[in-house]
Amino acid sequence: MEVRPVWEAQARSDADDVCAALRAQGIKCAVTEPTIPYVAMPFMANTPQYTVVVAPEDEQRARDVVGANDA
């Protein structure tokens, strides 16, 4: 199944909150676990990124909902 990312967060709880807002609007979503890439320079932080994904047909509606929640 193809999915599209619509939101990234450093905290799982933030990603879950966004997904809950999307579900309240009837949009199915999921939170993907972060993958931490190797960074050779110690001064660069490896912060996990949780990603909220939706089906391609829901991408624009989801972005509208996420944008409204940011305002």
C-alpha cells in the first residue's frame, strides 16, 4: 500500500495527537517509527522523527487538517 507523509515530529505523543486529529476528520492514518541514520559528526544530533502517513487520496485533506491545527 502506498502512503504519503504529511507530518513529522520528534515525540511519538505529538505524532499520535496529529493522527487523532486526522481520524476525527475521517482520515485513516498511521505513525511510522523513526529510523536513525548514521551521522559521523558528533555535534549533529540524531533525533528520531516519527512520521504520520496517509493514503495518497487523503493527502491534501490531511495537509489541510494539519495546517488548521498549526494555526
